[in-house]
Amino acid sequence: MLLATDHARLLLADRIGPGALAVDATVGNGHDTLWLAERVGPHGRVFGFDIQAHALSAAADRVAGLRQVALVHAGHDNMRAHLPTTAEGRVAAVMFNLGYLPGADKTVRTRVETTLAALQQALEVLTVGGMVTLVLYPGHEGGADEAEAVRGHAARLAGRYSATLAGRLNASGAAPQLLAIERLA
Ligand SMILES: C[S@@+](CC[C@H](N)C(=O)[O-])C[C@H]1O[C@@H](n2cnc3c(N)ncnc32)[C@H](O)[C@@H]1O
């Protein structure tokens, strides 16, 4: 079965080459951070954000020795302030995996206001041809409102972006969804 998280990687894989810049906006245990780091290689750079120190600590173990990774203990709504000015308009990929960290405190989760602020910043730092992916969890507590807000924001984007939504049709409305937003021009 194609999971939304795997789908995000499939869409991003060809856009992230050696030397690229990428952002993991929700590091958690660092699975996506490691995947991005392997794709950008030693001459690229991956910036990862999370608000939970213990998650970043687990992620740091996972990416140990990969000097292309910078883990930042900050909310993704502060993304631009933590990226070098040289990253503006050069970021190939930004990954969001919304919601809470499995197995951890479910009340520590992404929120509509900060998610929308972070998404806007992610769209602004993208390179032409770059993509933002968001895995949405309408079945989680607060997740339906967040998913709706994010989809609404994407639906109103200017024509220099292309937003595509994918989700499992023969499942409940609570199934995770993948929103992918590409910068066209
Ligand atoms: C679904 S988990 C991410 C899982 C991760 N991709 C992995 O591979 O383990 C969502 C993460 O978002 C983090 N988070 C929640 N609010 C955040 C915010 N405002 N900024 C950055 N990270 C946030 C949570 O702490 C949690 O670790």
C-alpha cells in the first residue's frame, strides 16, 4: 500500500540531487531528515526543525556523522530566521509530516496558525521546480481543522504554484492525505 509518507518521497526524489538544500519542517525521530541527508549528500545541506528536544536528540543519533544536517530546536514558523540568506529561492524540498510524534505526548502537535505561517515561509524559500510536501492527518485530534486550513491555503495560491492533493479513496475520510505544492515559476 502506498502510504502518504512514501508518496512524499516518491514525488521529491527526482528533485533533490547532490548539493541541494532541503528542509525537514517536522523532524520527529528523523526518518525524513536522514532520507533528505542521503539525497543531498555531503555537499548539500538539510535544516531540520522540531519543538521537542527529545525528538531532536533521537534524530541526532539517527543522522550522527552526517555533517550536512543542521538540527534546530525551534518552531517551523521561525524557519526563515534560521535559514542562511543564501538559501532564499534555492531550497529544493521542504517536508512536513503534521500531527504528533507517535508514541510521545499527543498534545504536542502541529497547530493551524504555526503550520500556515511555516508553509508560507517554505513556499517563499523554494527554488523554481522545488516542492513542499505535507502529510495531513484528518483523523487526529485537531487534524481535520488543520488539514482543512492547509488545503484551503493551497487552493488559493497564485498560479506560480501548483498544488495537488492525494489520498486513499476506498478508506474512511480519516485516512492521511498528501498535499504537494510545486513552484512553477
Ligand atoms: C508526525 S511527527 C514527525 C515524524 C517525523 N517525520 C519522523 O520521521 O519521525 C510531527 C513532529 O512535529 C513536531 N512539531 C509540532 N509542532 C511543531 C512546530 N511548530 N515546529 C516544528 N515541529 C513541530 C512534533 O514535535 C513532532 O515531532
